[in-house]
Amino acid sequence: MAASGPSDERGVADLDALAEDAEFFRSLVEHGSDAIVSIDEHSTIRYANRAVERVFGYAPEDIVGEKLTTIMPERFTADHFDAVDRYLDTGERQLDWNDIELPAEHADGHEVPLSITFEEHVHEGDRVFSGIMRDVSDRKAYEDTLEALQETARALMQARTPADIGDCAVGAATDVIGFPLSSLYRYDDATDVLRPGVQSEAAADLFDDPPTLSEGSLAWRAFQSGEPLEYHADDDRDLPVHRPDGPVDAEYAVPLGDHGVLLVADTDAAAFDDQTRHLVRILAANTEAALGRAEREAERERQNERLERFASIVSHDLRDPLQSARATAALAKAGDEEALDDLEDVIDRMEDLVEDVLTLAKQGQAVGETERVALASVAADAWSTAGAEDATLVVDDDLPALQADEERLRTLLENLFRNAVEHGSTNPDSQAHQDAVEHGGSDVTVTLEPLADRSGFAVVDDGDGFGDADTEKLFEYGYTTSSGGTGFGLSIVRDIVTAHGWTIHATDDEDSERAGARFDVHTR
């Protein structure tokens, strides 16, 4: 036997290396994450790797020997065979073979979106076609969600009110992104907290009484920082949620600029990934833009309404006194000296109208910078201007401090006080008036007190109440029950209340011994 030389040893080593390389690539194909299926010219499956079971639900050995149509939706069967026959006859490809998207049919009947690259090669003398198939379900779901969020963005920009915008945003967080526990919190600058606005049905069921969120909470920190923050139950970071011992294991808070925070939560601690966070941030950005647009449009509508009312005031309310003044002046020129007194009254009324119109123009603007103000102190200043010698102001010792524009708040109180003084004792024959005079007291007593639930304050008098006045129209421009009134005082009050984001309600104080007029101002 001839001895083997160095060249023979190298040849054996090369063969061993080649065998190892072949085994390596065979293992790579067999255990790869993409499904690989090879068919012959008759569309019979000749090979399937292990990933086929994960993608299609079939064990590889169960589909080898079967037609490719086993994993193909029926509606594509005829076209597939036509395309294969045409390619074998003409070499003409009906489709691009690189990264084409087609659906496959899973063993349980549902369709699986695939990205497929086709290859052709010869094996043991036969033409073989292989498809490298990647399940792109997650990518397709993400793209579908992005498309749905585009629809949501259009709906958000069409919504007119913050409540409608909140409904749309929370609905999208729940139905489009997939978080049943979703909430939108609005910032209340009067009390410097985040208040619950809109909640999903599941969130409302979980929290019967949705909390107000403030300093120290996850949502507040996100709002203050302007950056999204995330909470996980197993996270050691100091990022508290409302109920750390509750069922929520993960929460994501995304700020909405100055408007508030969008919160999404899940009972699964692993609920958030990069794509999910990105989707929530997209929804939050669109919601923020919609809230800003709604505020701007509401302000434009208020400005247009004020312009129309000013035009009405100038054309009607000021024109009538002018005509009366001319007529009265003519009488005075004719020698009727008493007409001069009437003329003075007309001029006084015109002066009142001009002052109220100027006040309306000023109070219709957005509030300036707000600060914490002592309501009792502002009330004392307002009473010094609007009060009367025969009237009394009683200020409750437990009044809350408010986040407000101090100058505008003073104007609000001045008008409410003036209304109480002027209308609280309009009937000198009333029992309230007679009782006050008989006991040597003031003609009308005005009380400033906190609301029972501490959500604001009330201005109450002990006069005759609203009588036949329509409380639904009290805040309308020009509405008055007094022949000498301009009908603008309570309109100014309403404008200031609205500019602060508050609400006001007028009612007779029937549940009190005072039995007079009552104005409840809710500041939160």
C-alpha cells in the first residue's frame, strides 16, 4: 500500500471541512426563523424546514409530498397553477420573486401574511422552486394600526369640543391600539391638578371614583416634564400609580402639552414595546393638536359672538338713548326746564352703557397669568367699589384660595355684589325689606361662602330672589328685569367665569332662611 502524502492529507481535510460547512448550512436552513418550502415542477412539496410548523401549523413531515395548495388560500389556487405552467413554458414571471407579499393559509384556517422570496435551482436533475417565507403579521398589524390612527386623526380634527376629542382619543387607545384601560386627564389650572376627563368602560369599572392626580403621581410627573413615563409593577423606580396594590401592572403616561395627559394601562407587566409606545405617542400628539385647535376655534367663536353683540349694542342700545337725548334737548330748548333733569338721566344711562361695553370688551379677552389669590381679600376690594351703605357683606371664614387672574376675579365679584345690591331690595314693600328696616339692619345682606363640596364659592343675598326672571336667560347680553339696568353685568360675570374654565349657576336659595338669589361658581 502506498503511503499517503501531504497532498492527500490536505484533500481529506478539505473534504471534512466541506462536509462540516454543508452540515452547518443544512442546520442553518433547518432551524432558521423563516419557513422554507421547496416544490417540484408539479407543485409537490419536496422539502419543508422546522419553521413551517410555527408559521403554518403543520409538522414538516405532514406536508412533504402534498401539493403547495395545502398552505395556500383557495382563491389563489387556479392562478398559481397557471403561473407555474406559463413560467415552465415561456420563462415569463407573473410576479416579482423578491420580497413579494402574499397570504398563506394556516392549518386552523386563518390567513397568515407573508413576505416571500422565490429561488429556482436544480436538485438531482429536477427543477426545484423554493420559497423563503417570513411571517409579517406583526408588521401588517402595525401598518393597519397606523392607518387606523390616521383615520382617528381626521376624526379628532373634526371633533368640536374637548369632551368629543376625549371620547375619540380614549376610543382609539382602546379599540385601535388595544388598551381597554385608557383615560384622558385634563389639567385644571385653577387648582393645579389633573382631573379625570374621559375613561374607557373598563377603566370606569375598575375605578368607581376616578382619582384626581397631582404632584408625585406618574401622570403628574409626565405632565410636568413633558416626557412620557412608564410604570411596571416589578420596577424599583419611584413612579407611583393610583393603586400600586391594584390589578394594573403596567401604565404609560403621555403628556398632551398644556392640556393634560393620556394614560393607557394593562394588567400585563410586559404590555409595552417600542411599537406600542410609538403608537400611543402618535395618538397623544394628534389629541394635543385637536385640543389646541378646539380651544382656538372656541375663542374665535366667542370673539365673533362678542363682535355681533357689540354691533347690536351700538346699533340699538346706544341709539335709543341718543334719540331720546335729542328729543329731550329739543324740549329743553323750547323752554321746558324739567326736561333738563330728564336729559341728565339719559346721559347717565348712556354713560353706564359705554362703561359696560368697555368692560365687556376687556373681559372677553382670555385671562392673564393666574396665581393663588385669597378670595376673601379680593371680595373686600370688590365690595368697596360695588357695595352700598345700606347693604352688608358677610364673608365666610373658610373660603378657599383660588388659582385666578386677580383683576378679573375682582370684576366678577363686583358685578355679582352690584347685582345683589341693586336687585336684592327692589321691592320696598317686601317682607324682607320691612323686617330689615324694623330691626334696624341693612337693606340687603350679601354672603360669600364656600360650596358644600369645596368645589368653588357662592354669592347669596337675602332679598326677594329672582321672582319672575328667567334664570336661564340671566347671563345673556341685554337681559334685565330693571328698567334702569343695562343687562350686561351678569354677562360680564359669565365671560370671566368661562375664561377661567369655571361654570356658574343661578338659583333661588330656597333651602336657606335667606330665600334670596344665589350664584354658585364652580371652579373645579
